[in-house]
Amino acid sequence: MSTFLLLTITGLGLGAMYFLVASGLSLIYGLMGVLNFAHGAFLTVGAYGTWFVESKLGGIGSVTLRFLLSALVGLVVGGVFAALVELVLIRPLYLRHIEQVLVTVGLSLATVALVQGIWGNDARLYAVPGWLHRTTHVGGAAIPNDRWIDIAAAVLVLAGLKAFLRYTRYGLIIRAGVENRAMVTALGIDVRKAFTLVFAIGGLAAALAGVLSGIYFSEVDPGRGTSLLIFAFIVVVIGGLGSITGSAVASVVVGLAQQYVNYYSSGVGDLSVVLLLALVLLARPATLAGRTA
Amino acid sequence: MTRQRLGAAVGVAIVFVLAFVPKLGFGLGALLPGALSSPGTLQLLAVCLVFGGVALSYDLLFGFTGLLSFGHALYFAVGVYVSDIAVTRWGWSFATACLMTAAVGLVVPAVIGWISLRTSGIAFAMVTLAFAQAGQILVQKNPRGWTGGDDGLGYDYQHVPAAFVGVFNTKNLYWLALGYAVVVFLVVAWAVRSSPGHVWQAIRENERRVEVLGIPTRRYKLLAFVLGSLLATAGGVVYMLCVNGANPSITTPDFTLMLLVMVVLGGTGTLWGPVIGGALYWFADQRLIAVGGSHAVQSLPGVLRTPLSQPLFVLGVLFILVVFFLPGGIAGLGARGRAGRRGLRRLEAAFRSSPGLGGEGA
């Protein structure tokens, strides 16, 4: 029972990271029709930004303060990087979806290579508050504390995104844009500002996933972005392209499936996720047309 | 018609010249690792030719049918790993191993294509990537010690035809690779001019309209998918011989992206373009490592040195520039009129008219 509980919480923690990446992907796709391959690069930039600042802040304040400060910088760097990518690379290719995808592909290759060139292939570590490395006993299971943070972060982002989309003017424009972009433009609203905004939001969420993955896997390395991105793709397809709630449900399912199968059948959890995707596609191809934010 | 004949004559002449490369005793300065006839150069050129062919097999899907697959590396890897495992782990003869590889190379894309083609456009890209990822995981899991995991799997030379083994036989490998590239070129050239080939290009231009005509588009797309994959599988076998076995780097998502870069660089939806793009890309990738380690680059200040010593950074940036400023790729440079230069933009329709895809408000 305690093992099951541990697997469940760990699976939810993993799912939380998938959600942080997938929500941005899904939002960007829903509004702009862009498959953002560079989303993994946003994650990498956020994680390395955090690591870099943390390594330069030696001796200032407590570990907790240093970590929070560097994580904040990492998030801002990820968000700004994403907004710049939209402004400089995506916007000039407006409505040319295939070229936009290809540009993000090139960007993801170049970013990972650059990070490898500057900081090497080795895994990097950053100091995090000791509490995150300890465990909490729940129902007989010793749960690593960082899992709670992952889950809480994902729930907050989900609630925040939902509230933002529902109650703010920009949220309204984004929802309307997902529904019918041409009509929103015809009403005289500049949708392009919303484009930059969703990229920035997506970049922030991905950078947050980067910071958290540095704790979850207890290291930061150049390839992490791409490997998490692939699972985020699976999540987005299962959950329905463009649907935030769908992504949330799918990331929980994928994270849990991966953990359970990994434990009960000697490490084929990753393959089971691809199998799950195949089954979903065979059973319900209709989900893919889902386009509600 | 005369233009076509002229093209064919030039093509035959180029293949003829290429066939004589192993007989040429001179080098090309810093461009090549040694004289043209040296084993090092021949092996590099052989792999360039293999990637030229594999890139063209990918263009059959992407450029001619409008299918953006992110999983083409998987079918190449099937060729590399199945043939290698059959000769090395199971001790089969090379001919039997090739038959087995061909069978797997037909069944795997047929099944995966059948499932993936339930989606289209961007979702298809994501799903094919997921399947390719499953292939990579499988290789890394190293079931029964067959794939060798991260270490790769060197082939057992006793079960490989003697003509392809050893440094002195590198010229045979080169000719084999040249033959492979020529065969892929001829097959793709024939296929895109055949009746299914016309349907593929019609699907690329406007899938819904083809559907309305009563043509089962999914079946035709599956045909293109299986044919392209089978050609890539064959390339995998040749590659396995060229590099003496299998290495897991060809199963990564980066490898599929590399094929995409090769095609776009050369010219999407053309025959010559991807072959040139594939060969040039690999050549640049390999030689940039040498240039990156050279004295000239190493003596630059760090701000310039670090990016320049990373081939993938240079090629990634180059790729972005090509997408922006040269959508027709290398093939678009020489093409007359706007049609030739459209390249990538010709694919736009395939992504706008696909059912269940965003951008319909455009």
C-alpha cells in the first residue's frame, strides 16, 4: 500500500512537469496553430538560468533565499526568451505554419548545441533548500518533499491559467482567438499581442518545469528539455490539441501510467505510454479535433 | 522534354564521375581528410551518399505528399539494427538477414503508419515522434543484450560479405552507397510520376478536394509512408556496413530532425535537392568538427569559438536562415521562375486543409 502511495505521488509529480510543458504547447497550438518544437529549449534555458545564477550567488543569504532568487531569474529568463522567439522568429512567418515549425526545430537544435558548447554535456547541480531533499511520511510511505512542490506548482498554474483565460480581457481575446481567429481580427482586435503573451506564458511554465526538473532528477543537463518535450507531445495529443483541461487530465494519466508500469513490470513504463497513445488514437481519433481552451 | 533529357544526361554524367572517385589519387586540400581514394575520404563520402538517399526517401513523405513525419529515423534504425542483430547475435547469413530486415521494414511502418495516419498535420508529427521515441527506448533497454544499449553493436565480420569488410574494401562500400543513392533516386523519380504519385501530390495541394473526388486518401498516404520507410530501411543496411555496425545516435529525435534539415536545405519536393542536401549536410557536420577543432577557430575569442565548435549550432542557425530567406533550398537557387523557388511554401496547403487542424480561420 505504501509503495502504491509513493508511486502515485511520484507519478503525479512527473505528470505535473508534463503538464507545465504541455499547457504552454497546447495554448500556443490552440491560438496560433504553431507546433512549438523550441518549447524544450525554453525549459533548458530556464533550468540553466537558475543554475547559472545560483552558482554565482555564493555566500549571499540562506540557501532558501538564494534558490528562490535564482529560480525567479530562471523563470523570467525563460519567459523573456520565449517572447523574443515569438517576436523575432515566429511573427515574420505569420500563418506559414510549416515554416514556423521548422524554425522552432532549428532553434531547438541550435539552443541545445549552444548550451552543450558553453557548459558541456555533464549534468549540473544546484543547491536547493534541504527540506526539498527530505521525505514526509504519509500513510506509511516516505514521499520526497519536492513531489508536493511539483504538484502544487502544476495545480496553481492550471488554476491561474483557467482564471486568466476566464476573467481577464486578454484571456477573453485568447479564448475568442482559439475559437475563430479571423473573426477576432475582423473586430479590430490585435491578436498578435496575444500571440506574444501566450508564448511568454508558455515559456514561463516551461522554465518552471525546468527548475522543478532540476530538483526532481537532481540534475540539469542539455538533453532534458527534448526528452520531457516528447512526453508533453504525447500528453497534448491524448488530451486534445488546444485544450488546457485535457492536457491536465492526460498528464496525470501519463505520469501515473509511467510510474505504475515501470514498477510492476521492470522498466517499460516509457514504452507503455507510447502504447497508451496508440490505443487512444485507435479508439478516439475525434479528440484530436478538440479545440476549446 | 528536352530539358528532362538534358537533366537525365547530366545525372548520368555525375554518377559516372562519382563512380571513378575511388580511382583518383589526389586530395582537395583541407576540404577532405585525405586523397579522394583514401579509405577515410571514401568512407565519409559513402555515408554522405547514404544520407543523400535517406533524405530523398524522407522527401517522398514530406515534400511530395505533405506528411510531416518526425519519426523517419525509426525506419532507418530498423535497417541498421535488424540487419546487425541478425548477422551478429543470431549468426544468420547476410542474405537471410537482408530478407528479415526487409520484412520488418515493411510491417513496422505499415502498422505504425496505419495508426498514425488517423491523425494529420501537426498531430501526425507528434505521434510519429512518439513512436520513434519508443524505438530509441527499446534500443537503450537492450532486450536480451541484442542491441548493445549505449555502446552500440559492432557487426560480426564473419557473416558479412568479405567484399565489404576491411579498410582495403572501402571502395566497394563507396560503390554500394552510390548504388543505393542511385536506386533511391530512380525509385522515387518513378514513383512520383506514377499514378499514385499524382495522387500524393494532389493530397499535398488539397487533401479535402482529393477526398471529395472519392479517392481514399489515407490508403495513398499509407503507401507513401511505407515506400519511403522501406527505402530508409535499405539505407540503414548500407549504413550499417559503412560504419561496421550500429550506434544508438541514429535512433534519437535529433537524427529525424537532421533528415528534415537535410531535405529543407536541399529543396523540399524536388528530386535532386534532398540528395545534395543530405550529402552536403553530413559532409558539413563531419568537417565542421574538424574545422571547429582547428587552430584558426581555437584561437578566436571564446564568444565566437564556443558556437563555432558546435556543428549543430552552426547548422541549426543555417537552417533557420534557409527557412527564412531560401524556402526553395539549394534546388531553388537554380530553378527558373517562381514555382521552383516556392519549395516549402508549396507545402502550406497541406497543413491548412487537413481536417482537424488549426489555421482554418486563415
